[in-house]
Amino acid sequence: MKTLLILGAGTGGTMMANKMAQKLDLSEWRIVVVDKDETHYYQPGFLFIPFGIYGPDDVRRSKRRYLPQGVEIIFSGIERIEPEASRVVLSKNSQILYYDQLIIATGTRIVPEETPGLKDAGWRQNVFDFYTFDGSVALSKFLRRWEGGRLVVNVAEMPIKCPVAPLEFLFLAHAFFVEHGLRDKVEITYATPLPGAFTKPRTAAVMGDMLKDRGIHLESEFMISEVDNTRQVVSSFDGRELNYDLFVTIPVHMGSTAIQASGMGDALHFVPTDRQTLQAKKWPNVWVIGDATDLPASKAGSVAHFEADILTENLLCAIDGLHPEAKFDGHANCFIESGFGKGFLIDFNYDTEPLPGKFPMPGVGPFDLLKESEANHWGKMMFRWVYWNMLLRGAELPLETQMSMVGKHN
């Protein structure tokens, strides 16, 4: 009996467990999934909790519910991976699991302690994140009673999960304060290490105009050095200081502590991965999906979905003794909530930045690319149903794995 071991039962790991359970002969293959947490979180929903759009129960389910019959799941932390020996040592009773093929889907985590002062006395008092379930719930409670002041939203360092989420937070915050009669009492600043509002120039220009139209100040190339909650000041390495009454942080992101302990990652503990095949660069029977990779692609659920199709094909080739030939092109598409029941959609890959047009059907849509519309908002809201009922279960979605230029224009 051979073993396919999947580390992580988040988006990427759960999709791969479902896809491979359909493809492999389970009389010959044992599929084992390891994860430390029994609760699966719909992470895009964290964005909506602070503003009362979603409640806590809208974003959490049991992980067991989404793994197919015949797949074993072990709830345990991971002490270390030993790729030369093709084995993993678990935290629980130091159990050792041997594997023939390994999929690393351990994701990424926020590391607020990397920024001096960020987790001091103000943490979860007037300093919050919304990239965790607990952080988004705590921020929701704060916003219910806040009467206004200086709001600073800061991205500490790239890369981060869902690079558009900070922009969405700003747009939704603006709408929230308008709807609650507080907008004239709130000064909003967005401090980012990027030279503009987003990583891609054309989208950055559009988003920059959106921020300006909403009266949100953009503080670009702001490299955070420390937070002083006694003075309520956040500082950058070039000496700039921003005063705040409410500080919302997107902290430094790093890969799993298991990758760190195993010495398999780069400086941020992401696994060096072939950008096309998704095979680990150093170990031919190790594969990486989603946020755990070091790929120059967005760390977003749509990317993991497109990667899963490529990884399934390449893993099956490797099992049959063939060279992996399917190629991932960095495809990502993201809805961007802009507030007041509207949103944007961007579709891009390694080589092509987001362009205007219609998606997925040229000339028809129903979604507009790089343009605000109500349809895009509803696409974002409907995606939660798609996520729970189709995407996690490995179902085929009517979206091309490779990015298409059909329907796009310069």
C-alpha cells in the first residue's frame, strides 16, 4: 500500500484530497491528511465580519465534513518534515508517517510579533488584524462602539494573503462609516510598502483613484519599523510617523512553523517551488500548493483552485513514472468589494496584468473586468456558496485553468 500524505486541510489540501480520492485506486493508495485544527474557515469572509455583513457562523465549518470517505485525517501539529527520508514527524505522540508522495498545503500565517510594539498593550484594544477569525470578530465589536477618529490601515510587508483585501477593507470601511453617519468624523489613511495602491500598475492606478474619490489618503512606500501604542503612533524606517486612534494591521506573513523547523523554506519559510509544475525544487516526490509556495503569484483561494488542476495532472504523471508536463501560468482572479453593493473583478497571471473586458464570456460577462458593477458584488457574495459546496469538494468549475485573453482589451 502506497501513501499520499497531504499536510494541511485548508483550501488547497482539501481540494487535493477530494481530487486525488477520485483519481487513485484506494485499494492501492492510502490518502492521509494532517491538520492541527478541526475547524475550516472561509477566510475571504473575515473581511466582512467587522462590518456586520457576515457573522462568525457564516465562515466556519468542520473539516471532516469536506473530506471524502476513504481519506484518513489526523488532527495534530507537525514537528518536522524529513524529505530525504520521505517521512513526517507529528507533534502528537511523535507519530511518524512515511509517504511515497507528499503535498504541502500548510498555508501562511500572520506574525505580528515581527513588528516591534505591534502586540503590546494595544493589541485587540485599538490595534487589530482582520486576517484571523479572532481578529475580525474583535474588530467587529470595537467598530460597533467607535465614535470616530484617525484610522490607519497598514500592510507591514509583502507577500500577504489576498493582496486586494486591504483595499476592500478600506472601501467597505468608507461605506460603513457613511451608512452610520460617521464618515465626517473619521480620517482614513492607507500605509503600504508598495509604490501605489496595488502590485499591478494598471490596477494600482484605478484603485488609487478610488481611494482619492473616497477621501482616503495613500501613504506609499511606507516600511513600518515600529508601533508605539502609548503615543498611538506608527513609524516607518524613513522617519515618517502616522498618528492613529484605530490601527488596523495586515502583519508580516510567513510560512508554517513546520516548514521552518524542517529547513525546507526560504527566509519567510515558503517552500521553493517550480512555478509551472508545482513540484518542490529539491525533492521530486514533494509537491506544494497554495500559500505555502514561494511562487510570484497571489496568495489567494482562486490561485489554489487553478493550481489544484495542474497539480492533479502532474502528480498522476509522476505516479506513473512520467515527467510532469502540465504548466501553471500564475492564473488568479479576484473580486474586489468597493462598497455600496458594487465591486470589481480582476483576472491576471504571471505575465499579464489585469485588463478591462468581460468575464467569463466575451462581450456578455456577466462580470466586468477592471470596472465597478453590481454584478461583480453579487459574484463575490455568491462565491461563498460555491466555495463550501463545489470548490472544496474538488468539483469541476466552468473556469479555464489557464488565463485566457478572450474578452479582454487594452
